[in-house]
Amino acid sequence: MEDNQADFTSLGFVKSFMLPALSVFLIPVLTLVFFLHAQSTFDVDARQTLIAQVKEDPTLTPQERQEAIDFYEKVPFSKLLRVPEFAADVDSELRFHYATFRWMIWLSVASIASGVLIFLLAGLCVLLSMHSQEMQYVSLSTGWYVLRIYGAIQTVIQGAMVVALSFWVTALWFDIYIPKMVFLAGVLALFGVGVVIKSIFTKPNMDFEVEGELVDEAKAPALWQNLRNICAQVDTASPDHLIAGIDDNFFVTEQPVTVGDRVYHGRTLYVSLSLLKQLDGAEADAVMAHEMAHFSGNDTTFSKRISPLLIRYHNYLEALSQNPITLPVFYFMVCFRGMYELSLGRLSRQREFRADRIAAETTSARSIVGALTRIAAYSKYRGSIEEDLFNQEEALESADIANRIEDGFHAYAVSFGRNEDIGKLETAHPFDSHPPMHERMAAMGSEYGPQSVDQHLQVPGDGRWFHSIAGCQELERRQWDEYEERFRKFHEEVLAYRLIPSTTAEHELVAKFFPPVSFEGKKGRLAIDYKKLVYEEWPEPILWSEVTDMSLNDNVLHVSVEGTKKNQVLKMGRFAKEQQTDVLEQLNRFYVRQQSVVAYQEEKAVETQADT
């Protein structure tokens, strides 16, 4: 759900979440139907046997014989087994079979009933969570613990059902018994239970790392004084820490924040140096008032309490998704995570509207709208510059992102402000979902439309807050240097997965990340580079561009080759045990590079064709 935009329309929610969630009832329903059928089949066979015995019993009178036949036709054998005196004379193996049927029927009914009950209970928790932040925390906490326990129990129960079905389906219908199938089902069930239990007790990773530097009052007394003034107007205490970085957003948090090798506890404000440089003083005032309003509304307090629950929920879902046995429970849990997302999004937007309103009252609607527009423009412009650099097909001597933004941002911001779709813009935030601009402006009662925005952006920001930090230029430049170098190195490494080298520089670049490797085996030497595979047992080298598939079966690697060349095999046993893992890892690494090259070149060809 985090990687793709969830579809929360009524039909989309039903298709994406509700229908998959119903799969939690699939195994119990199949189990119930099958074991009712199995019990009925055994009852028929038992009835026929008993009636045959009655008919052959010479001690019975005709009337007694008819009464016995009528009784056995009326009362199922499975019901008779509940009478201790009758069951005592029945074969123990048959009693065990019937006990299995009864348990599976009972478990399936309990599973279905509990599923319906939990469905209603979790749905009620979601509805209650939409009323307030406190209720959201209580209902999410309650829902998480109930769903977690339910998921664990269902995993055990459905695992037992799968094991029972793996034996009885073939035994009843085909009169055969497949030990491997039962063993595999048992292993999957035990593994599913294991991963669920492990995920329940695994401590969530709550590390929140931020790139930036601490700005204390000694470095920026004027900034801190301005911040205290705004906090007084917003009626909240000043933050404990101020971290300055170059990301394209502002945020506040009460979660522990890791900066470098230090962890800061308490209330933290993160500011973007690069954005502060572009904003004028009034816009920066509005942004700070907005962020401090999150403190005054206890938004960060509830985020701090809810975040561990969401992380635990995510880890639990991840564990459930890794086993076929637990997939139905996974879809069931995902449904409620999606429902909670509706609640989280709703209250998150309410928090943003409140913070906007307070910022507008503290400064002006003009300032907050201008700041939001300039921030959105900056994010989009920076993204386009980085995308253009990343798409270049030669190594970058320097990324120089900051200077590119500096040189062109004002002209871009002016044209950006004339965009008719400006009301649909949303700003990025690590903790909250931001409503579109037109909703935020409407909530503030602002009629500050595109024409006003255009006029506002004609004047560059004065960067008043930025310049109130001692050594601001050096502080920003130092962080940009580190970021741009990481960007350049990552781009260079990605190029090694894109290029079909044609120049000396390109060959050297690819060889830098994919240097030749070789392994001495019992029957010859294996040499690998980014162009080809050479093995002394093969009649000729194989170019990576000719390899269509590689698969490992029984410790033998099969290399499929296109064209007229013959497919080849590489027996791992020809290499020392300690070498085999390394051989396979290197082969896979070079093969993945070739696949990436092919995919990229095909995508590039499609784009070129579309452009023409």
C-alpha cells in the first residue's frame, strides 16, 4: 500500500481490499464442506454395514430386524459414536477418523464465526477512530491487538485444516495417500506459525534518520527569537531541537531523530535551508506558524504514539505475505489496514487544515498560499533537474544540482504560478497527507487565485530566515556537496546496468563495477566478464547478449543460448564447496546486469519511437 496509490473509491476499495479479505473464509468453508461430505460418506458406508449385519443376524425377529433397520437409517453413525457404550465397541481407527471429521467441522465453523465477529469488531474500531486523535489511537491500539491475536490463531487453525485436507482429499476420493503432500503442508503450516509468532515479538525498528545539522541558538539567535515569537502567538512551547538540511520540506516530530551519530529526543523542527533561501520572510513565518500549530494541536504526540503500532502492523503483514498458508489472513489484515488508512488520512487532513488556519491567522492567507506554492514549485523544479541528470548516459563529472536550481528557479517559479492546475498541487511531508491546494485555500477562506499567485511569485523571496543562520551559505554548501557526490556515484553505478559500452570511457565505467572474475574448477577454469562467459569444457565462449535464461537444477546450472549455439551446463560440483556460492552469485550478478541492459535499451527504443 505504501508503494502504490491506493484506490479508495467505493468500487476500488471493494475490489482492492474487501474481496481479497473474504479469502480468509475460503479454507474454512472448503474444510467445512469437505469434512461434512467425508462424514456423510462414512455414515453411508457404516449404515450399509450395520444394516447388512442386522439382516444376517438370525437371533432377531422380523419385527426387531425392521426396527433396527429403521433406527440405523434414521440415526447417522456419527451421532451414535457420541454414545460411550456404542463407541466402545467400534474400531479405534474408525473412531479416530470420525474424531478428525468432528474437529475439522468444529474448527471450520469456529473459524468462520470468529472471522465474521472480528470483521464487525474491527470495522467498529475504524468507525470510532474517525472521531478524534485520542479515539484513533485507542481504536487502532485495540484493533491491532485483537487482529494480531486473531491472525495468529487463524494461522494455526487454517494450517491444521490444510494438513488435514492434504491427507483426506486424496484418501477419500482417490483411495491413495501422498506422504510428500502431507509433509509439505505440515512444513508450510509450521513455518507460517513460526513467522507469525516471530513477527509478534519482534521489536519494531523506530530509527528515524535525518540528514542535516543541528542549529542551536548560538548559531542563529535571531532565528530562534523569531521562532519563540511565533510559538507565543500559536500558544505552544518552542521546539527542543532545530535540524537544518537540504530536503525539500519542513516538518515537526516528537519521535527520536538520528542525525549523524547522535539521537535527539523531544520536539524537533526540521527546516530546509534550500527552501528558506527561496522564501521571503513572511512566507517563512507562515511555514513556521503552520509547523508550530502541529505542536499546539498535539498532532506530533499522537503521531509518536501511533507510529509504533503502524510499524508493527506493517511488519506483521510482511510476515504473513511470505507463506501461502498465511496469505488469506494477510489479505484479511490488509483490508483493515486500508480501512484505517481512511481514518488516518481523514484526521491527517483535518490537522493540516487546522495548521493552515492558524498560520493564516498568525500571518496571512497570502503568506501561507505563497509559501505553499513556492515550495511546490521548488520540489517540482528540483525533481526535474535531478531526473534530467539521472537520465544522462554518461558519467557526471559533477552533479551541480544546487547551482542549477539557483540559476533557474525564479524564472521557473513565475511560470509555475501561471499553471491552471495549481489548485490540485500537494506538498510532500514525511508524516502527514496534505490536501490539494484548492481545498487548503478554501479551508482558510482564501480567494488567492492563480493570478494573485502569479503576481506574488514575480518577486523573489528575500531568504530572511536563511540569512539569520550564521554561516548559512557554508552550511548549505557542505550538505549539497555530500548529496551531489552521492548522487553522482549512484548515477555512475546505475549506468553500469544501462550501457552497451561503445567507447573507452564506457568500457572502463562498466568494468569498474563489473571487473572480470575467474574460478578454477576440477575440469577447467571459468572466466566471467561483462561481455562473455568462458569455460574450458565448453566448445566456445558464450556472449551475455546470447544468454536467454539461466536455471539451477540439482546443483547443475543450465545456460540457454539463442541462435545456433548449443545450450550449455555448468556442474557446480566441479568447483570446491566454498567456491560454489560465490560462483553462483557472480553469475547471477552479471546475468542481472545483462537483463537490465536489455530492458533499458528496449524501454529507450519505445520512448524514441513515441517521440518520433
